[in-house]
Amino acid sequence: MRTLFGPAFVLTAAFFWFSGSPVMGQSSSSVRITVESSVDADDRPRARDMGIAPGILAPGPLNAITDVEGVRVGHVTMVRGDSVNTGATAILAHGGNLYQDRVPAGFFQGNGYGKFAGTTQIIELGEIETPIILTNTLSVAQGMEAAIAWTLDQEDNERVRSVNAVVGETNDGFLNDIRGRHLKAETIRMAIEMARTGPVQEGSVGAGRGTVSFGWKGGIGTSSRQLPDELGSYTLGALVQANYGGILRVDGVPVGEELDQYFMRDVVDRGDADGSIIVVLATDAPLSDRNLERLAARAMLAIGRTGSPATNGSGDYIIAFSTAQEVRRGPQRSPSAGLPNARLSPFFQAAVEATEEAILNALFKATTVEGHRGRVESIDIEAVQEIMRRYGHNVN
């Protein structure tokens, strides 16, 4: 559903319940927030719908980062004609006061051509105190402003004098008039306010509206893995903002080469594998910040499995956090050290599997977008299915 915001302006927020009330002080005549409901996106399958299921571990019920209890996700998507295609995605570790009830976190940088605000404090202190915001390259400052304002407005934060806002980005400048800096802090804040548990919308939505992956339309994707009872029944979820390239492989199959669209196709580097990917990992397992950093590093293996060489012009960033009560930090808390190192390997496997599937979901669910400097087509699902069959995969 599309909603007018001034002349020929579309602003939608994707979330998990309907609200017809005005937002952020705007009158209902100037802005309305509605559930993003693209029929085309709903018609496109996720990887598992096609029988493509990387790895050996089972997904959670929603196969989404929100399978980790308490985790919330919200999107705000901005579209204006063909020139503006951008947005923001917010991930909240839980529904309480994130500043007073902080979660441990780890951060990993692959190739570092990008911006990820708030990471030095995560590296130093090993914790998150705000929502995680994903947006475009030139809207990081507005994302920080949104996260700071929201945090200061929370009950019991009246004496707070410092806020470490966590904001990552990818560059959507091909499909979006990025220099126009159309996203404002109050718009990005909608993604935080509307964040909910439950199913997560994927594809050309939120921070994934203007992204491109492997030459096709990229977007937001998510997935999860459930460890078996013998390993604690813990859940791990991944959410990605996919805007990068390389030589696409789908569960090991060289789909990019088969479709004749891949990096260095003519033995020339045109920068088509540049770009960025942000991965957010969440788990309910009690992991220390040090082991969450180790967990985050493993997601790079999944990025490589999908065909990225992490080029000179890429920004590859992963942040991981735990929602477990026993490792949270706060004025009245004495967090435990978490699970021992020897129990981490299954989580590493889960992180690789969930990240890989989340990337595929971002690619498969994304819809074609006509943008600022041209049109980016969604990947041909039927062609992918045919290639997978030829390589011996039993796809739907």
C-alpha cells in the first residue's frame, strides 16, 4: 500500500501491526503510516520455499531473527518517483529500556570501506545500549540522531548524558538520489517506534529499498537456526542488508556464472563487486562479548560462500548480540561469563548457515526497482530453479 506525502511522494513503514494514528507529531493529512504490502514481493519465494536450505540445522518457526525471543524489527521505506528509493531498518534486542538493560555484543569488520557508528565503544565495552539502525551511507548522522532522541525519551533515562548510537550503512546511490539526503531523523525514528516481534518483511524494503546484489536487486533478508536439545535448544537469528557483489553461488551452485552475470566476467574490474553488507546476529544463548565477537567473525564465511571476495570497495560488517538475562549489563547486574569456549562451535555453524540463507532471502524476495540512475531487475526465480535442478538440487 502506498501513501501520499506531499506531491507524488510515497512514504511507507513496514511493521507487524496496523496503526492509523499520526506519527511523530505529523497530522494525518500530511503523513500516514501503513503496512508495506507489495503483492509482487509476497509472490516471490524465500530460499526455503524453493527447497534451497543451506546447512544441516533446522530453522526456527519464523526462520527469522525474531525467532530469538524479544528481538524486534521495524522498517521505514521512502519512495518518490524514480529518484528516491531508500529507507531504514531498526533492530531492537528487547522491548525494555535498552540503555538501562544492555546486552553484550561483539563486532567484526571484514573489508572496512564503510561507516558503522558506535563500534569503537562496542569493541571497548562489549555492549549495546541503543537500537541498531541500518540505513544509507549519507544518512548515518540522521540514524544516530534518531537513536539518541529515542533513547533520551525512554522512561528512567532522564539523567542520561551520553548515548552510543549504533548505525550501519550501505550505499544505495544508484537507485536513490543519495546526495539529496531525504531521510530525516524523525522518519528513521518511525522504524524504531514500529519495531515488533513476529514475521519480518524482506526484499526491497526499509534499508534494503535501494540496494543491489550481484547485479540484481538486493535487499533485507533474514533467517534463523535452532540448536538441538542436546546442545541447549538455543536459537540464533540473522538479518542482512545486502548491497554487495561477486560471483553468485546459491548453496554451492555457480548461479552467477550460469546466468552470465558476475564479477570480472570480461577479466576487468569495473567495481561491480564493490558495495557493502551488514549482518546482525542475535542469540538467546548466554555468550560473552568476546565470544560474540568470535561469532560475528564466522558470518564472513557465509558472505564468502555466496560468492563475495570482499573487494577493495566493500564494507563488510557484522554485529552480534545475546539477549540472555544472565549476561546482560546494568546498574543492578553482575553478568556471568557465559558459555565456555568449548561450546561455541555449533553456534559458529548456525551463524554461517543463517547468514547464508538470509542473504539468499534478500536476493529472492527483492523486487525490481526503477531508480535514480537506472533500473535494477530482480533475479529470475525460474532461471535459478532450472540451474539448481541441473546441478542435482531437488528444488520446487
